[in-house]
Amino acid sequence: MAVSDSDVGSGPTVLRILLGAQLRKLREAKDVSREEAGYTIRASESKISRMELGRVGFKERDVSDLLILYGMIRAEEREAVMRLVREANTPGWWHRFADVLPSWFQSYVGLEAAASLIRSYDVQFVPGLLQTEEYTRAVINLGRTGTSDLHVDQRVTLRMARQHVLTRPRPIRVWAVLDEAVLRRPMGGPQVMRGQLEHLLIAIKAPNVTLQIIPFGVGGHAAAGGAFSILRFPDAQMPDVVYAEQLTSSLYLDKREDVDRYLEAMERLCLEADEPDKTTDTITAIINSLEGTASP
């Protein structure tokens, strides 16, 4: 399934977050409670909270009523907000994969498509944006429990489509730190792993991809608690977001104090890892160690 650069580069997730933040500022400026705002649109206080966090879609009638409540009466100002509502309600390109995409992961795909920089730390798998199709299939099959071959194929296609952010006109920058175990674990068997390692050697030649390896000799390090990603966006109004994935859910953090803790951990990881210019030698040595290894 083809996905164009323009498709991948757009998406409603960030627009919803920015629109929600704008509505919150308008509400607070008029000293209106969430309960009052909810009553105005025939909804609950929690609905207003979800709207202001950008976690739900927006009905044009609801936003129009809220703008009246908040005192925005100038036609040109209202139209600018309503135009943003319509854009935020436009389904992202990944909507076509909704039947195989967990609801808790949909927000991440939207954030990823809008990000300008993703810094990540991984302890088990190569980051999805740098995976080969064969490696992706091996990873997906690990957690396969009664799903059909078609379901697996669709998930593989989705992950490959996400990688267009690396080659679009304004490509995303990826800075990944991997535990050495990620490169030595023969995911899918020696042949699949060799192909993945060779793919990484090609990927890191791109100016927008940086890869660092934490060797076994480092021992304990700053992020021993698990994998995470930090997403940064070109819009100055959009805060950095930390994403941490679990087995059946995910965690999104955007509070300044939380993000700062993860940024500090990432900085320490980059210092503890080998320099990026050593990555090629490390990967090449691991590939050479696979030579002559028979496939299972």
C-alpha cells in the first residue's frame, strides 16, 4: 500500500493538542470552570478535560458554543479556530490501519508523523523506523496470539509506511541509543539479523540518522528502567513528549518536570554510549561474527 510523503507528513494529532491548548487558555482567561464549559456543550467536565488535552475529536458545534462562552465574537478569529477544527478532524493516513492498530498506539503514530526529532533508547528491538521488513515480521510474530496472516501483513505494511518520515521533503531526525544486546539478539534467525544489521549500516549514512551503542562493558547505566522515546516538534507551542510502551498500553508524558528527567537520562546515555563514529565498526564486527552461522 503506497503512502505519499504528503500523507505521512500530515496528521490531526498535533493539531488536536494545539487546539485543545488554545481552548484551555481561552477558558482560563475568562475564569470559566470545566464544569461550566461542559454544561454549555451538554457534556461532562471530563469531556472538556479530554478536549483540552487533544485526546478526542472536536464537534464544530461544541467548539462554536465554547468560543461564544469564552467571549470570542470576532468573525475572523472564530473562523481561524473553526478552520483548525476541520483540519484536526481530518483522519490521518494511518486511519486505514485502525483495525490492526491498538488505540493506545494511534496517538504515537500521529505524533511521530509531526515530529522533527525523535531521540530513543531501546534495550530489546531495533527502533521501528530503522527496521527491515523481515525483522519487523519477526518482531510482530513474537507476540502473535491467534492473529491471521493478513493481520500480520497489515501491521508490517504499517510499520514500513511509517518510515517515510525519514525520506520526506523535511525528514525527521532520529537519534537512537541501543543496548548492545539489541544487535546481538538473532531476531528471526541469523539471516534476518544480518540483513537488519546491514540495513543499519546504510541507514546511519543518512545525515538525519544517528546511532549510538551502549557496550556490555558499561554495566548499569542511566536508563536501566526500560526503553523510551522523546519526541520534539517544529511548532514552538508544542511541548516535547515522552513515550514509553508497555505490553498492552503506553505512557505519554508532557509535563516539563517529567520530560526534563527523561532528557537528563538521555544525555547521560549518550555520554555512556560509544561515540557515533564507532557504530559502523561495532555493527561490522557483529556481522562478521555471524559469518558461517547456519540458519535454523
